[in-house]
Amino acid sequence: MSSGLTDLLKTGFSMFMKVSRPHPSDHPLLILFVVGGVTVSEAKMIKDLVPSLKPGTQVIVLSTRLLKPLNIPELLFATDRLHPDLGF
């Protein structure tokens, strides 16, 4: 019970004092999920850029699809992508 009361008092006093709370960006692991696909060069660029901006951060890049450079114009300009099959 005393632990609960102590935690409650700490929470109450933290409103009046500057207490640094943990932030998600403080974590050393970054998981990035790209919907729609990512190319190998984009994944490498992300993997190289993040540690240079925030040293000690491990990056995991996930995606729904691994794209080839030839897939990108097809995905951008295909008209059947604009009207998906609704199954009627």
C-alpha cells in the first residue's frame, strides 16, 4: 500500500516539478513499417541515415512488399489501381 501511495505522490508532484519522463524517441530501437512497399535503396538509405542522426540506434525496416525499380512506374500509373475490385 505504501508503494502505491508513494507512486501517487510522485505523480502528483510531477505536475509541479520538471520531471523528465521517458519518450519513445529515447529507445535505442526504431521499427519502421512502410505500407505499399520499399526498395532496397530506400531501406539502405534509412538504415544509414538514422544512426548518423542518432548514434546507437538500431533500425529495423519492415514493409508489405519489396519493390524493384521497375515496379514503381507500374504502381504509379496503373489505372486498375484507381478502381479496385470490390467483389460484386
